[in-house]
Amino acid sequence: MPLFFAPRIKKHNSSGHHNNSRRIKFLTKTQFKDTVSNESMLNVGTSYGKFLAINVVPFIAPGQPIEINVLLQNSGDTPDVFHVDFDHTNVDGNREFTGVSSITFTLAGGEQKWFLTFIEDMPLRDMTYWGRSYHGTIEDELSEPRTVEALNLVDTTLTCAILPALVSKSGKYVQSGRLTRNDTGAGVAGQSLAMEIYDVNPSPPPEKMWFRTASATTDADGNYSVEVIAPNPVTTPITYPVRTEFFGSISLGLGSSVSNVAGLGLMEMLENLAVMGLAGAGAFLIGSMIARKTRKKIIVLPITAGGIVAGYAIQKIRGRI
């Protein structure tokens, strides 16, 4: 059977020319050859947060913020960013995160840094704290535990009395009184006290200041008594405010206290020194014998800088000085 092929029809455009728009186009392809860079050296080092010190105060009153001082070192050789999280004992005695973290900081290899962090207020119980150091998100080290004991500070009252109230230059007098708790009124035993006198400062300012003259320790009932040597002033008569100071005892939870100075005696006895003190909060004059010897009325005022000046001025106006 003969094969027939359909005749090929040539298309013409309107101008009668053949349409050659379907010609095949050949494109040149580009391919990059492989290559290798020059070599660089990668040094792999270490970063590690090491606690050199972690300090807290051993006693603190409930309700007060807790300060923790930490010295952290990058004991590795690679700089990194560090921070410290703080754990504490919860009410069940277990260790848990306090929710407090230190600032973040960068330490070079071998570098160390002190930083201060404030934790929540002290509760009505003892607390133990730890630090956990991190570089980035990697935990490095857990610090040693540090315990803070809850401390309820008790106010104290301190009294002071002087006998005799009048002594000569470099003479001796006895300073005595009692240290008691304000909450119960009981005497506080075994506490160190400082005897002080208000005198001219050899290196002003200030022109005058309190100087320690002696020390004493309270007995089983909180009482104290100590012999003190009076000053040796250039001119007399002269008066000196005298007091006793207790600096407190953190271990016993006792607050500091200072005895008030009750009265000022203005004397006219040549080459004698008038030393006045107080007992309790009432202002009274111990040395009534001085009035008999001088046969003059002695003004008793609260011992303040203004009181001293006022007392002296009153006597001066009345012609008694």
C-alpha cells in the first residue's frame, strides 16, 4: 500500500514572506571550577567560671536585704560572658533557685571580678546561700555554702554616774552604771563598754570630740564600774561631759547604746576639775558637796553644746564665774 504524506503547507505572512520566528537558539553554559582556600589555624580554648570568694554577713535582721559579694575568675584561657545564679534553702531545707542572677560580664582568660548582688529580704529563719557560675549557658561550678542567721536586734539602755563629781588635775574618779535590755529590762552580762570624755581635739576639725578614757566589762547583772584618770588641763576651773558607750553585740542580737549625760556642774574651785555624769534618763547632780564647798548654786542643764554655753552664761551674768 503506497504511503502518502500530507503536503507541507508553507505559511506566508501578509507580505508574502515565509515566517522564520521558530528558529532554535543555542546558549553557552558556564560552570565554576572547584577551589580550596588557604589554611587558617583554629585554636580551641576553655572558659570556666571559678569562685575565688563568696561572702555574706553572718547575721542580719529579718526584713533587711541580704548582700552577697562574689569574686569570680575565668580560670580558662578564652574570653567569655559570665553570670552567677544564686540558690538558697527553702522552707523545707532544700536548695532551690532564688530567682536572682548577677549581672552579665565578660572575663578574659585568667581575669577575675568582684560583684555585689542584693537578694530578697531576710525571712524569720536562718538561710544558706550558694552561687552557680555560668559561661554562656554552660554551668561551671557550684560555690561553697554560706549561712546567714536571722538576727532580732534588741535595743539597750546604758546609764552612767561619776563619783566623786569634783577631782583635781589628773585625779581619779569612778565611772559606773548598768547596761539593760529594753524589751525585758534585764541586765546584759559580759559586754565591753567604752568610757568617754568630751575634750578638745588636738588636730581639729572638729574642735572637740569624744575620747576613750577607759574600758569596762559588765558583770552578771549588767553593772560596770571602773576607775578613770581625769585630764590635766592648762587652766581651771573647767568642766567635761562624760559618758559611756556600748557598741552592740551582733552575736547576741543587741543594739548599740550611749548613756546620756545628765548635768553640767560649773565650779569655782581653783586647780580642780569638775566631772559630771548621769544615771538613767533623769537629770540630777551627784556632787551636792560641791555646792556646799563653793557656797554657790550650781546650774544643772541637759548636756548639749547649747546647754554648756547657756549654763556658763547664766553663772557669768549672776557674777558666780
